[in-house]
Amino acid sequence: LLAGFRDPRMLVYDPASAGLLAAREQVAGLCRVDADRVVLTTRTSEAYSWLFKLLCDPGDEILAPKPSYPLFEFLAALEAVRIVQYPLVYHGSWSIDFDALQRGITARTRAIVVVNPNNPTGSYLKLDELRELAGICNHNNLALISDEVFSDYALTPDARLVSTLMNLEAPTTFCLNGLSKLIGMPQMKLGWIVTNDSLARERLELIADTYLSVGTPVQYAFPHLLGARESIQAQIMDRLRSNLQFLQSQFAIRKVEGGWYAILQAPRVRTEEQWVLELLERYDVLVQPGYFYDFESEAFLVLSLLTAPDIFREGVKRLRLFVDHS
């Protein structure tokens, strides 16, 4: 990994607004798209910021799922944009409530966000959902933003699952990913947007040129970092599968299709906050409450499957003990 940072070109300032061609070609090869479709960012959060700038005027709206990533509203507020949530519902597996989604569309709606697979539900879009979603976007002239940072971490093989939206011809689509989850290195600060709309890409490049935020060293080191992907992801997948299998042996949990998280519904004998605080104070176990992710009801606990297996197993045993004595 460190060998990639010995390139003398890192000492030369030669900015490229969409990102250095060599780095964009690496992304293009990874995603099997043309490099002209790629714009580099420092991270996915920045990609959202740029897309909200691109698509919205102040006061415009973006549809985003709930439960999901808890920073959407903060990122949107910083761009003077409003997030309108549409629900994911659970009936043995998670799915989009399309009736609620359609009711959320107004004259100020500019895009629909999907997180694929979702954080924290671990649910992928299904083929029939994608068809309906694309139809809604086309009918209402909306862009589709697909956050695919966990897409490599499928835990439940299923031919109906959609791993990426990069192959859509319409509507205007933006697919987001980066090194943070791809190789488990968020400190490297390199992400990307892949779009199917050439005009949108040109306008994104203007935004990127205004900031020139992506560091030169990580772009030249990208091939070396990417070379570690297979090894790193194999270790991550082993940990995810091992922890998920142990958790399922102890609790009945919500179905997990991919990603790094699992959701446990705790007895409603106390609030989520009480569950989390008592687990921490009495058992030295740290979990997250469902309200962090805008779950509509209680009591849900979100567990990280990325935890070291020995620590994870001990934590789950203590959680089991606490539940049994509640």
C-alpha cells in the first residue's frame, strides 16, 4: 500500500477538475464504463454536496429513504435543500413503499436517492423495484442518485438483487462509490460519481473545478490501493459472514442482504435509548439505537458486523444475557 506513494509526480501541481485521467481510467476499468462518465470527489458526502448543487435551487427537495444514512438531512441543509423521506417497509425482507414515495413527489422534487444496499437495513434494490423507480423518475423528470458504497458486500445471493445502476440509459443517474468501503480505507479520501448524462457531467466538472478538492497523491497511488482490494475485501467478507452467522444463532434478526450492519428488534420493555445506555453502562456493550436512522417505531438496535469476531461474540453474548433478564 505504501509503495503507491513513492511516485514523484505527486510533487507536481497539475490539477484536473474532474480528476486525473489516470485515476479516472482506474475507476472506469473498475466500473466497466467510459472514463468520460467519471468525476472524482474526496468522499461520498462531497459527492452528495455537489449533486445537490447541480440539481437543486434553494428550497428544492430530494427524496431519500428511511431508515437510512443519518446525515442526508445535514448534507442537504448545508445546500439549502430539503430532504423528504420515503419509507422502506419490512415484510420478511425490505422493500420500497412506492405509494408513499409517489405521495412525496412535489413540483420542487429534483431527485430520488437510493442506498444500494441500504445502510443499515442491508437491503438491495430488486429488479422489479428498479423498473418502477426508473418509470417514476422518467415520468416526473427526476434524477436518480444511487449510493453504492456497500455494493461489493452481498451476503445473501439472489438473482433479483441489483448490484449497480451504472447500466441504466434513463433516467439521469448518478452512481456513488469510493475507497472508504471498497478497500476499508476512509482516510484515503477518494470517491467518485459515475453518470450516464454527458451534460450533467460537464456541469459537475464546473463544480469540481471550483473546488479542486481531490488530493494528487491518492490519485497516483490509486492503482496500488486498488490492487489490495481482493485481499482486503476477502478479510472483510470473512468477518461479516462469521459475525452474522453467530448473531443469527443467538437472535432472530431482520433479513440482511448486504453491507456491514444487522438490525435486532429488542423487546419494548424499555426505550431504545434505555436499551443502548444500559447495555453500555452495565455490560460495556456499544450498539446504536434505531432512531439514529429514523426507524418509525421502537425498539431497534443496530449492530456493526465489522467488529473483530472475538469482541463481537462476547458483546452478543452479553446482549443475549441482558435480553433474557429483561
